[in-house]
Amino acid sequence: MKTTVETMDNGQKKVINPCAEPCLVERGMRVLGGKWKASILWHLQDGPVRFNDLVRMLGGASKKMVDQRLKELETQGLVTRHVINDRPIAVSYAITDFGRTALNILDQLKDWAEEHSI
């Protein structure tokens, strides 16, 4: 239901259908809205990418930041981590089927930003 604000007869404001918990948009933004998360998913859409290559693709994100975001995305079930080699450690990341469900949203966001020169 939509949340609205109404003015009562005495001039006070009353919220109709307030959110008791974060709304669906907010919950979605918590998953996709973290810095670099959407970009990581976008770069994984064509297939698995090794960690260092992903850092290079993002251009500007530190390795620590990318590692942190990948761990969050993995915990949320949006990406999977695959160990290629133990010594030296080499890993790649791939988008999951669940992660792919976000790509349409990201594509629309990209189009919107392009259309409005953002």
C-alpha cells in the first residue's frame, strides 16, 4: 500500500500506511546500491572474471573495496567465488542466476542515465 500524509481538521499531519520496516525500494537498494556492487554485477554478466581483472575493469576501486563488495554479493547469493589456484591464490567470480535477475534493472538504470545525460 502507498504511504501518504493527510492534514487533519486540527491542522496536524497524519501518516497513512506508514512503513513499519524498510520499504521494498529501500531493501532493493540495500542489495544493489552499495558502492561498486552494481558495477561488479554488470562486469560479470558475460562470464566469470578473475579478481585482479575485475579490479582493473572497475577503474578506481581499491582491491580492498572490491574484495569487501564481492564478499557481500557472495553472501547475498548474487555471485559465486571459484578458487582457480591455491599457490599463488587465484580466484574468479561469476554471477548467479539470482544475480542475473538484477541485470534488467541495471540495464534500465544505464539507459535512464544515458537518456538524461547523468
